[in-house]
Amino acid sequence: MADYYTGRTKDGAKYRLMFVSGVNWDKCVGCGICIKVCANKILKFVNTEKGTKTTVVNRGDCLGEGHCIKLCPNNAINYEFLEKNKA
Ligand code: SF4
């Protein structure tokens, strides 16, 4: 059975960390919520042909907390669960 990187909620419940892998620009509306909540500044605005969007920089610094993923109103942020033996 795979062993994934995990975190704990304030209540002590265990959950799998969600590591950001990219942003779907067809869904992103450039609201910037994800940028504001990221503690490690791995997301930033970028100008595209489709308008202002968010892109991932410093992907390796993602802590896997998943705040940006949970708060994005359009489910635009792609993520993955990392197995410990594949990281
Ligand atoms: S929160 Fe979602 S919609 Fe808003 S900028 Fe970030 S990825 Fe785009």
C-alpha cells in the first residue's frame, strides 16, 4: 500500500497533502485568492492571451497544505498526492 505525505488538522485527523501541479487557464478567472493564501509564494499572476491568470512558480516549495485548492472558486488548480517513495 502506498505511503503518502500527510498532514494533520487541528483536531488531529490525518489527511493527504495536496501538492500543486498547475493551473487550468480555461477555468482560472484571475481573482488572486490562491496567491493571497499561499504561505510559500508558489503562485503568481501572469498575463496571457486569455487575460490575467495564475501560474505556478517554485513548485518544489509547495507545502501541500491545499489552501489554494480548497479556496479556488473554479476548481482551477491541479494537484497531486505524492507517494513518499517517489518524491
Ligand atoms: S483562486 Fe482559482 S480562479 Fe482565482 S486566480 Fe487562483 S486559480 Fe485562478
